[in-house]
Amino acid sequence: MPPPDPPPPSLNSIPAELVAEAGRLRDEIRRHDRLYHALDRPEIEDSAYDALKRELRGLEQRHPGLASADSPTRTVGAPASAAFSPVEHGAPMLSLDNVFDAGEMEEFDRRLAALLDDHEGERVYSAEPKLDGVALSLFYERGVLVRAATRGDGRTGEDVTHTALTIKSLPLRLSGGNIPDRVEIRGEVFMPLGAFKRYNEEAEKDRAEGGKRKPLVNPRNAAAGALRQKDAALAAQRSLEFFAHGLGLAEPMPAASGQTALLDLMKSWGLKPCPQAECVTGMAGCAEYYERILAGREDFDYALDGVVFKLDRFDLRDQAGASSHAPRWAVARKFPAEERTTTVRAIEYQVGRTGALTPVARLEPVFVGGATVSNATLHNYGELLRKDVREGDTVVVRRAGDVIPEVVRSLPERRKGNPPVPPLPERCPECSSEVARPEDEAVARCTGGLICPAQRKAAILHFASRQAMDIEGLGEVLASQLVEQGLVESPADLYSLAADQLNSLERMADKSSDNILESVERSKSTSLARFLYALGIRDVGRITAGGLARHFGNLRALRGASEEELREVSDVGEIVARRVHGFFRHEDNLRVIESLRRHGVDWPESQRASAQQAGPLSGKTLVLTGTLEGMSRDEARERIVAAGGRVTSSVSKKTDYLVAGASPGSKRAKAEQLGVELIGRAQLLSLLEAQ
Ligand code: IVH
């Protein structure tokens, strides 16, 4: 056994004024480190800084008992080499489940109560604004900030200490008592709205004067981008802030009985929790808090996208536990998408891949939902009529997260004069073919098919897209040129392009034409699922294409399938079956497929897949209806299939569950009639996780 370490020299033997002096020097040096490295705002000359360090080093050498592992004589600020290197979190950084209305909130509370030993009475929640920022984990060792890391995948994040140090509200050293030896402080980094506005005003001014400063898109991206800057001085320009809202690993666990006590404790350590955090009781308390924060949403200097309710008592949290991705004792109640009014400058039409004419409102630019919006979709002509949108109108626009901005409604009471209802164009704006709108359909379409350059371009772009044939380098500009020059009529023509044809296009360098030809060549070896998706059969998205490929295993079987056989495939209903069946009965389509095959487009063939994947939903058939907030249809389908389940499009006696989101359609009534079990989003999530 090695001999035990000698006892550390006791601080008691060193005069108190020297201990205080060393402490003062360390704090002073740390302050200058931060001013120099992180804020790019040094206050003293290098020589004066060196003198401070020399003084401290001398003191520590003369009195070894003063030395400490975290002294700036031993540590360096944040070495640039550590930037962005992986950091394993001491405790996982979980996400939160979302609810979207009072009903879902009550469902959450009931589910939570059932997990607790004592489920009588009302629960006390810590209520906090949900900041729309970036999650950060700060690791303090013996009270000293050692590292700051992003969330990453929840287990491993990225080291962003160098940029996190620019956050002024972030203490380098925790003060006060009851500080664990090792502790991860969890919280949110954000760019205050005032700072965001000022930054963009200055950027505008700079650009007007010929400078290169770019305006920031929105405060959230600005914060995320700031943390990921290599150069901390650039991050410092964004005036980031940090609000602490919880702990990760803590050794030893500090004595706090619940969230409210913890927030107070963190405050005493010098951290800043969100000032609007408070304790509320029961569903009435939660609802009142939600309404109040929502009403005051505009008054805060930070962007909020909801409020978070966390069971206050830690002992109860232990009883509730967590799933792999979120705690069962907390939930985020999201705000509805932000809405703003602006005016319609013009209404124009875009022609999509299937010829659908989408009316688009060109708007007076408006900042909504965290981004500046100048175009908003009106979805289709039926929608335009229903919402009665006319040129010059004041309209309400909405944008939620990454969703395409849309016109919610028009405000005809603010209309000046009586502008005409915008007529549906009789001819396609791209190819002048006739526009048709079947009586019972909302969508108007160009009847030009592949003679319409807009449809042709869109079909080529779709064919080449990453999820389809993945032809790198074939973007919008090239697709337009190829179609306009008459070099490509159908996707099959891509495979007979020659280098000199590409070189003849404007702004095409030899090297890039070689690259394009190479990626075209590479795309020949693909999978049946990608190929089917790439063909652009109406209503056949990636998931359906995957389902068809798995079910039939090869193109021959699929081509020969009847509508009934097609409907056996998960997620294929009457309409999709008709479309797929029809597609393979169309001469032109078969010719394109033949030509693609002749050019060498190929994939490994397989047998029909019979067994479904094993998982918690094995053997179960689910139908989706309504909007599953926070989860797209595709995502829901993908997760159900990954869990071994089947998704079909219509409710029958064979359906095991109808997953009903907001505003469910007639499927709900049908399910109730047939006695099919109805479940909500939250229950779907628990089913997916059940083992
Ligand atoms: S608590 C285990 N509290 O929201 C609990 N998160 O959607 C996890 N967020 O990753 C988080 N404000 O980045 C919590 N007051 C708050 C929050 C908050 C914003 C973020 C956080 C989290 C995400 C989950």
C-alpha cells in the first residue's frame, strides 16, 4: 500500500491577512482573464497582469498552504483546444414532454398522481417560464467553474466554456454555503430581446455604410450561434444571459427539499434563476400562472415559448421517475404559435411538383415567432376564398417554430374600399396550360403535367433530393437551367447528360460539371424505397415508399399489385392505393422507369417482408387523426413502425388504437361507434416506451 498523503498544511497556521490577500489576487486575476479572453475588453496592460500573477505565485511559494488546485497560477482560462470537444454529462440532460391545453395539462397531472404513493389532494408545482434559448450545463468543482457544455444528445455535449465565459451573469466561482464539491448547474442561455434589437440595428447601419455585419435571424439562433463561435470575442457581442433552473449531478446533494428551495439556494450561490419562477398549487394555480405569463409574454426581455411546471418536492419526483427522454414529474405547457398583423402586398401563385397552384401572400415584412416573415402560404385557392384574403388587406400571420408561415385570417373590417376577390388564374403562370379545379376539391392544378416547366423542375429537384436519389450538386439553379435549355425533360434524361452539355450552361465550371456527373453516376446504386419516393407518385412520401418497398420487396411485385393488395401495406389507404395503382398503369411513367433501369439505376431486390418488426407495439394497428402537437404525422408513424406497430389510414374493427390529436375528424366518431380505444399523444408516448 502506498503511504498515505501527508496532511495538507493547515490554513490556520497562515496569517489571516495573507489568506485574504491571496483570495483577492485570485479573484482579480480571474476577472482580468475573463475581460481579456472572453470579453475582448482588457482593462490593464499585459505587464500589470503579469505583475499580479507574479505576486500571487510568490505568495503561494512562500506559503504552500495557500496553494489551491483552482488557483489561476495553475489553471488556464479555457484553452482554445478544448473548444467543442465532447463532454460527457454527469447526469443526462433530459428534454420535456409538451402539453397544449388545460385538458392535456390535467391529463398529465392525473397520470403523475397515479405514480405517487399519495395521490390525494392537489400537487404543488414550481412554475417557470419556458425560455426559448439554448440548454447549458455548467460544471463547478469545489465552487469553481470548470466547464460549460451544450446539451448535445443528452448524454454527451460540446465544450463551450470559452464562449460561455462571455455571459456576464455567470459566476466563475460560487459563493455562500452548502455548495456541493462537484455540481452541474443546468439552465438556459439566451440573447435578451433588447440586445438582439440593438445588435440588428447596428448591423443594418453597418451594412448601409458598406460593412459586412449580418443581421441575426432570431434570438434563439443568435444564442446557439454565439456559443458555437470559435472566437469568444464574437460571442461577447451578443450579450448572452443565463438563467439557472436545475441541477444535474451533485455530490453531495445539497439540502434542498424541492425546486423552490433549490432556486433560492442557487441564488445564494450567485446564480440567477428566472425572476418569474413561483410556486403554484393544483390545476387552478397552474392555469392562472399560464394565463398570466401568456398575457405578459410581450413584456419580458426574453423570448418564451411556454411555461414549465415541475413537481416541487424532490422526494415525490423520485417516486415519479423519468422515461429515457423526459422526467415524468415535469411538463411544458406550450404557448400557441405567435400571431402578428401585417398587410398583403400581392397574391401570387407557385406551381408545385403535382401541378398544385399554391397562393402565396407577399407581405409587408413582419417579425413573428422569432423570424422576419415576408411570404406566407394560403395553402390552396379554397382556403384563400374561405379566409377571404384580398390584396391590400390587413391579415393575421402565424409562425410556430420551424413551420412555414401562414395567413390565419384576414381583417376585412380594416379593408379600404372594395378590392376584388383575387380570381383563380385560368392559365398556369408558368406554362399557360389550363388550370382545373374539380368542384369538390380545394386545390387547383395546372393541367400541363411534364410540359409545365415548373412541374418538371420540381419533379427533377424532388428526384435528385437527398432523401430520394441524393444527387449532390443538383439544386434549384441547375434544375431550372437544365429544364429551360431543354436538356432534361424527365428524370431519366439526367442519366444521359454529357460533360459538354453541362459546360455550356452559364456559370458552370469544368470541375463542377465533373462533380455533377459523378454524383449522377453514384446515384444509380440506390434502394427500392428511395427509388419509389424519387418517382414522385402523388401522396407517396418517404414513409409510404418505405412501407411499399418492405412489403413487396421488388418492383415487379409492386407493379403487379391490385388496389386491394396495395391496401394491405401499413399506411396505405384507398386514395394512396388508387394513386400507386394508377401510376403504374400510365404509359409515360412506365417509359421513364424503363429508361432509368436501362441507364443502370438499380437496387438490391429482396423477398416480401412478412414479419413486422418486434417491439412494444408488435401486432398492433393504429390510426392517426387530428394534429399531434409537437410531433409531426411522419414522426409519429415512424416511431410506431419502429416500435413494431402498423399505421393504417382508416378506422375499422381491426384497429387497436385511434390516436386522436387536436381537432380530430370523423375518424373519432367512427372509432367510438366501433368501440376502438381512443388515446391521446401522451398515451401514445407511454405505449412507445413500454418494454
Ligand atoms: S427543465 C429535466 N426548465 O426546454 C428537466 N427546461 O423542451 C429539463 N427550458 O432542454 C428541463 N426553460 O433547455 C426546464 N424553466 C425551464 C426551461 C427549460 C427552457 C428548455 C431546456 C430543455 C427544453 C425542453
